Amino acid sequence: MSTNVITESEFNKLFSRNLTNLLNEHEMSQAELAKLLGVTTASTSNWCTGKKTPRMDKVDKICKIFNCKRSDLLEEKTQSSVTIPHISPTEHLVLDSYRSADDITKTMVHRTLGIEDKVKSTAASEDVMEPTTEDLETEYKKNVLGSVSEKESTALSSIGDKEAVNE
């Protein structure tokens, strides 16, 4: 069994190449990445020139920003990986907010964007249950108007909402 051992310098250069490729693919500057990570531009510069590599917590944040795996940064690529379309920092924020939203909010987003039918067909093929119009209206009344009827309160409880409801 042979093992491939690389020096720290070689690893830094490998990381540098992979990070630089991701920055280029996403049309993002080192300064933009530094801001998203909460580090100095000197840090991102050192990573991109191969002088240093970041700690693993920063590697994980980089992976989240670029929607990639650790291996995309830490391993040699023999073939080019699938190109991820450019996502701006604002789009990252929207995507992160969407991912942490509840099902009702996600369904409202789908309706706003006019993609509800496409999402429903995808959800059906994945056996995912979308909230009903009644669920959405009840959630709206609860969160925006601050009140719901007793019947609506029961309906909310049945879909897993355990929060107190104003009467």
C-alpha cells in the first residue's frame, strides 16, 4: 500500500489553486470572500498565494459560501468539477434565509416567484407534503394579523405548530 504524502508547501499550493478556481468561477474577489468570512483581506490573500491555509472552521464556511465539499478545496482535481453558477453575497443571504425558513414561508416564496407548480411536482416525486392554501392563510392570520379562530388554531396544531395562538 503506497501513501501519497505531500509537504505543507505543496498542500498550501493545492488549496490555493482550488480556492482561486472557486473565486474565479463565482466571480468573487478575495476582499468579498474576506468580508463574508469575517477575516482580513491579508488572510484571503495568504490563502490564495499559497503562503498559508485556513483553519477547518473557515474551510467549512468557504464550502458553505461556494456550495461545495471540503474535497473541492483540499484535494487535487483530475477533472474539472461541475461549474456552479455565480451566486452573489445577496443571493447567499436569500438562500440561507430560505433554507432556515419553515414550510409555510417556503411555500409563500414559491407562490411569489410563480414556481409553485414546479415545486409541487418535484415534491410529489420526492414524497414531500406542501402546506395547503388553508394552512397558509391561517399562518398569515396568526403571524401578521395576530389572531386566528378556534378552528384555525386546531388546524395549526394539527400541522405541528406548537406556539401559543392569540384569540
